[in-house]
Amino acid sequence: MQVLPRPIPAIRKAPMTDLSLTILAETPNDARAIERLHERTFGPGRFVLSAYRLREDVGHLYDLSFTAWIGTLLVGSVRQLPIRIGEHPALLLGPLTVEPPFRGRGIGRALMDRARDEARAQGHRLVLLVGDEAYYGRVGFKRIPKGRATMPGPVDPRRLLVCELVDGAFEGVAGPIRADWSYTTADGL
């Protein structure tokens, strides 16, 4: 009688589904990794955008800018900087970016929610951004009526969005959008 070997039971490998996301306030030590992330996701054309022109004039606020990490891997970033719309203070959100392999997993939304919630907690009333209303409308951003606020440089007016952190905060707000120089360099970059 021939003895056949017993089949070895298959070892099931569970898919890696629980990647713990950590969102932290940005620090100066994150600058190099964030710049490389921006290079990969936006490319060199990012420097000609109107929003980048504002960023050249004033640094972002570390306590309102956040990074997303999975372990020691930076997978996303969002920054906010102080601006004015006419004489009214506001924040400019962006850039918001997530590493392409990690998109569609809620990381961008988590960063945006944290940035918006922290801005509200610190008493800010308005957050502005340049982006797609279909995407950002889900988190409270709405299109600014054409001509009511103007960026320094060309911007598709359909992409200029605002989120009121306080009900009615955008009433009566109008004018050119510019960097808010009342913040010192110690506040941001």
C-alpha cells in the first residue's frame, strides 16, 4: 500500500487593510518631505498658479497646517496661510495633496477636516481655496460670485471657493485677495 503525503493546509494571508493614519501639525522639519511630495504630485507648473503667488509673499501657519503619516511615511499634507479679502481676514487652504497610491482612502478629507476644524477653534471665520466645487462642496465650500473677490493673477472664477466657519461670515466681504502681512515670519515659514 502506498502512503500519500497529506496535503499541507493553505495558509491564509489576510490582506493588509488596517493602516493607521496619524495626522500631526506640520513642523519645520517636515518642509523637505512636503516639498518632495509637492514636486511629485503637482510638478513644476505649480509655481505659476495664482495661489502660489500668494504663498511667495507670506508663510503658512504651522498650527493650521497638517501632515498625514502612515508609520514613518508622509502620505499627505495641507497648508493654510493668512490672507485678506479686501480688508477682511481669511485663510487660504492649500496646497492639499495626497500621495497617488493613497488617494481615495479619505486621507485628503481627514486633512481638510482637521485644518478647517482647527481654524474654527482658533477663531478664524473664512477659508478660501482654488479647486473643484464638486469635490470641495461636500465639505462646505461654495463658489464665490464672479467678481466679488479677485486673485492676483488669472484664476477660473468657477474654481474660487469659500467656506464660512461662522454662519454669515462671508456677508459683505469683497475685494482683492492678498497675503496678510500682519503675521510675522515666526508664525509661518
